[in-house]
Amino acid sequence: MIIHPLHILNRFQHQYLGSCYNNTALIYGFLDDCNTALSFSLKAIAIWEEILDDKHPDLGTAYGNIIHI
């Protein structure tokens, strides 16, 4: 049986993984690699949508970052 790494993480760790993906997206955005930046932003959003309230500021920030890619 293969266990996906995200299944091992608790809610607290998920939120930080989302932050890492979001920060990585920002770096790729600064490097003008828009496709990779968008990919990492969407990963962050997918994680945060699972664990955070719809009005959580981190989720809003991630959506806002996509506008700047």
C-alpha cells in the first residue's frame, strides 16, 4: 500500500506546505516562469481549500497572487 505524503501530515503541517508552495510560486513569478508559478499557486490553493475557512486570509492571498502572475 502506497501512502501519499499529504495523508501523513496533520492540519498544521498542511497549512505550512501550502505556504511553501505559495512562496515558491512567487519566486517563479519573479523569474517570469508563469506556467510554473501558476502550478505552484494552484497547489497551494488546493491544500488551503481543504483545510481553511473560505474567508481565511491565506486563501485570499493565494488568489491575489495568481492575478500578478
